[in-house]
Amino acid sequence: MKRLYILLLGSMLFIAACDNDLDQVPPNIASSDSLEDFDGVVNAAYFYQLGAVTPMAVMGDFRADNALMDEEPFPEFDRYGPDLTVMEDQFFGPFYTALYRAILSANNVIENSTDATDIGEAKFLRALSYFKLVLVFGDVPVNLVANPVTTDLSIFERQPVAEVYNNIIIPDFQDAIAALDNSDLSDGRATQIAARALLGKVYVHRGEFGNAEPLLAAVVNGAADAGITLQENFADIFLVDLNPEVIFATQVSSSIVDEYGFSEFFSWFGGLDTKSLMPLDPDLIAAFDASEAGGDTDLRRVVTIDETLMASPKYPQTGGEDLDWIEMRLADAILLYAETLNENGNTAGAITELNKIRTRAGLPNTTATGQTAVRQAIQDERRLELAFEGHRWFDLVRTGTVEAEMGQTIDSNFFLFPVPISEILATNGVITQNPGY
């Protein structure tokens, strides 16, 4: 049992007492009038992140070239057409609902608490929630108050992605950096270095490499002082929660039922769900073959893929229901930093960072030279390093390489996922559907 969930269990009565309010759209978890201590509301904002874990995992890898669905209609993930909406109840609905519940909890803290640390954590979680929402849906409704007037349907109008980044995600992460320190790394709570790393990632997704570089440099160069290091053994990253490589993770516990019903991301990749008994995409096998083309052994291979079962053993299937979902780890930050350096013209520095990851993987230094070749080398390394961690599809979209990597022409409308139809109906069409669906 993780420490954060020991605290969370203490607030579950609070959450349960507000269950009727949780059914509102957007859900309203509590009236601030009766609250003086907002620790339980902060914990609720952490708790609701759980409902986004499995959907994000599936969208990030099954939509891309790492994993495949077997059972109809789930192969729609690889057909890139309008019929993905049939999986609303399985993925997009729980994802949407859970994150807006996290946002509402965070709003309550930000609006009413006087504790600077609580507010910093709430802003971190609100920024993280909106970041995930815009990656998946693009334009989204914005709510920044604790008690929205749900009869005013105008609050459901989707706001442009750029405004969500500029007005919420970026300033919230900046405020979290200012408010937090790194004393809670062992507790699994939001920290200053996690806020820096995720804000750096936000800037990378926006192509703002000049803004990303100082943030990611501070993360990579300050990691050791914060107690964060690359694990010597790649497999250990996924065997022990809150290990020294993890910068921030959404904590998972079999004793806590999440908004999705249960966190089962590990089983999707391991071939334990009938919808995908052999999820491993042969294209990922080919990618590992390419990494070993010089006769080298990529130490990540045996951890990441099982070619006999055509599944991934990356997450242990025994005890997997208690395995945390890693939102950001040091290797991810290093590769983002390498990408940033390369895009900013410091290709030599980028190679140095890239080789840190290759060395841990048992591979020789990259032979790539020049900005274009190094750009591709970094993206190839991200795929192998972060496979089945929910990043691949979103990396392809942000780098503009979806069609090149997927080997087919894909309508850009399907780079985003469908907005839950239930949300559209509940607002009488004020919330609109993404084009193409």
C-alpha cells in the first residue's frame, strides 16, 4: 500500500458522501462552504487521475504501431475511420469524466484553500488533467471554478487548444514550480521537479524548444540532487513503485476502485484481455531488430516484448493491479532534452544525452550525425525506451510523422479521438464532436 493511498483512504468517506454531486456534468464534488481542511479534496484530485490511466495507455500504444487489437470492433483503433465512437464506454467516456472530476477537485482547492502547498499540488494536477485532455480531444470545455453553474450551457463550449495551453496548462505548471519543492518524492505527490519536467514536455509538444530547454536542463542536471537517477537495470523501473527513476506516477492500488472501474493497463499489454490476446505489433519487433542490427543486444528487448506470446511482459502480471502508472521518468526527460538540444542547434549535446539512454540499454553510441539524422535517432530511441507507456501515438502526432511511421495515408481528423457522445447529448449539442466522427 502506498503512502498517498493511506491518506486517500481517509478521504474516501468524503468522496462517497459527494457521490450524487459526482454525477453532475461537469461533476461537482463538494461545497467549499463546509470545508476548512482541503487535504481530502487534494487527494480526490489525485484519485481521479486513476480513471485516465487505462484509456491513456490504450490510446497511446494501440492507436500507434506498438500494439494491435484482435476482437471486433476494437481493431477500429488501426482503421482510422469514424467508427471509434463505439468504444466510448470502454475508453473515452471514463477518461473524460475522470479528468474533469480531477479538475473540479483542483478548482475547489485553488479557489478556497489557504495552504500554498495544497494549491501548488492542485495546480499541478489541473495542468496535468488539461494536458491529457487536449492531447486526446484537442479543443475542450474549460472550467476554472469550484461550483460551476451547470444550467449555463455556454460553459461547455470547447475552447481552442492554444488558449487552454496559454491560459491554464502553462501558468498552472509555472505556479506549481513556484509553490512546490522536492520533499515529497518518496510519497508520490507532485513536486517541483515533476512540474518542471511536465512543463518542459508541454513546450516540446508545442514545438517551443527555446522555452523547453532551460526547464529540461534543470530537470536532467538537477535530478541527482533530487534523488532521481537512471535505474541500472531497465527491468527494475517496472518492478518497484516510486523507484529512483520515477519523477511522477499516478499511484495504483487494488484496494481502490477507480472511475474506470479498475486500473488494468498492465493486462492490455500482457495479452490478458480477450479484445487483444496477442497485442504485440510485429512492427515493434522489427524496431528492436533494427536496434540490434550491428550484432548488439538491446537489453530492453526481453523486458518489453515476448515474441512467443506476442505480448509485452514489461509490467509483471502478478501484482500488476498494484503497479503505478508512470507519467514521467528520468529517461523520458533525458530524451526530451536531447530532442530540444537538437532542435535548438546543439546536436553534439543532443547526442551526449541520447547516448546515456543507449548505454543503459547495452547499445553502442549512436552513429547518427547531423540534425536530421539525430532527430530520427531520438524518436527511434523514444519508441524503444517508452514502448507500452502510453507515449507513442502522441509522439507521432506532435512530430508530424504519423503517416510515415504508420506506412499509410491517414486523415488528420483521426489524429484526435472522439468526444464522448454522452457529453454532446447531455449539453444539447453545446459540446461538439471532433471532425470526422
